[in-house]
Amino acid sequence: QVRLVESGGGLVQPGGSLRLSCAASGSILSIPTMGWYRQAPGKQRELVAIITRGGSTNYADSVKGRFTISRESTKNTVYLQMNSLKPEDTAVYYCKAQRIGGAYWGQGTQVTVSS
């Protein structure tokens, strides 16, 4: 029922920036928690950042001070602004909607940080 579509990924040089978008099919204000996760080749999927319905945010230690999660409820969209990107940030980034009835995932968008 909840469809999530990520966009904004691509190739960027170390130190560069990207802004990811996650468009939801319904009101994000009805979703308790929205989040961004990433999965690098050969590694488990990990939490990057979350934002709750009340606006609280949390970040993985590896991205604190560099990434910012935000939302625009009128557009049903959650964003992830990524600055000072490092090669270690290379991964497929996924948007997740966590509802009481279950979790929903987007298809993912590739982010590659390389010179």
C-alpha cells in the first residue's frame, strides 16, 4: 500500500554532495518513522538516519555532522542531504517507512563516491 520511490543517487567525488529524495504514496505524517538505510556490497544493511512523525531525528555515528534528514509533508517527501561524502559512503541507499502494521521499502538508489 505504501509506495516509496528514491531518487538523486549518482557518482560524486570525495568531498562532494548529493541530495536524495524519497517520495511516498501517502501522507508521511501518518507514518510514525521514516528512515534512510544503506547497503554496501558484501555488507549488511545499516541505518543511516531516521525522522519521526514528531520531527525527531537520529543519525548513525559515521554520518553525524555530514548528513541531514528532513521532510516536506505537503509533498509527501523525505530528503537526505549528504555533504562531505567519503568513499566509505558508497552504497545503495534505501528509503523505509515504518508503520504500526509493518515496514515498507523503496527500490534503492546507488550512491558512488569515487575520484
